[in-house]
Amino acid sequence: MTEIDRSRAARAEARTRIEDVAARLFAERGFAGTTIGEIAAEAGLSKPMLYRHFDSKQELHLALLERHRDELAAAPIRELLDGEGELDVRLQAMFDAWFGHVQSHPYTWRMMFRDTTGDAEVQAFHRELQRRQRETDVALLREFVPGIPEDELEPLGEAIRSSLYGLALWWLDRPERPRAPLVAAMVRLTRGLIRTVEGPS
């Protein structure tokens, strides 16, 4: 490994360490309750070293949100669209992947679901994140439940999105609870919605 390669690897490792520490502190203490100095100290860096990676606390917070934004939907959507078996089986796989990601990143997702900054740019990011999730749910409803009236699709997409987010926040405060009942609850909710369109079997 060349000196340049070692320098790049060290920089990447330091940035990852900063982001991991910041995600935990932001989730535990909130944006306002966390200082750049605290993040730097827990990451084992000086403040000037941290500022080589991020110009401000806001930039660091937004970088964290952007880093995890697409991961939240990617694996669950693959499970639904590329999975095999009946719709119920694929719904279960999708929700299990979604809650599994939440379980694996509790600090990050607490920050993703709760805006504690009061910052207009961060609030706009959260609205955009919610819009993307809602549009994803609407697209899935169009694909798998084509009988839903068009003017009901967005409200129903929001109902699924808000149910997922609400359960995730509920679960993050009760980490001892198993994942399976949350997955089953979302499958039941979604399948029940579908049956109202399909009619009695």
C-alpha cells in the first residue's frame, strides 16, 4: 500500500468513526444537546481534525441522514419485487428486512425518525424522506392492488408509512421486544387493506 493509499484509508476510517459517534450522540442527546467538541473527543480526534471532514454540526447531521436514506428502502423493496412465493410471504420478507435494518442501526434510525434539530434544512430533509417512503408505498399499491381508487392511493401510502415509522419509534423505546410480532402486525395491516379491495375470497 502506498503512502497515498494509507492516507486515504486513514481518512475514510476517521470519517466513519466520526459518523458512528455522532449518530449515537445525536440520538441520545438530540442535535442541540450534542457539541462538536463532544463528538470529536469520543471519536478520538481534535476539533480541527473533525472540521477537516465536516464544516459544521449541521453538515455532519445531514451527511448521516443522507448516508442511510436509501438503505431504509433498498433491501425491503428487493424482498418484495424480487422475492418468490405468495404475496403474504413477500410482504413478510419485506417488513422483516425493514425492521431488521432498524434493529441493526438503532441510533441512526432514532435520528432518522425524530427531528430534534429545529433546523429548516434538516426538517426539509425529513419531509423529503417521508415523501419518498410514501411514494414507494403508493407504487407498491399500484403494482399489487390495482383496484384501489387513484384518489385513495396517497392517503393509503401515508397510512402504511406512518404505521411503519410509528412502530419503529415504539420499538426503539422497547428494544427487548422481538421483531417478529411487529412484522406480523404490518403484514396483517397491509393484507387487511388489500382484502378490502379484493373483496371476500
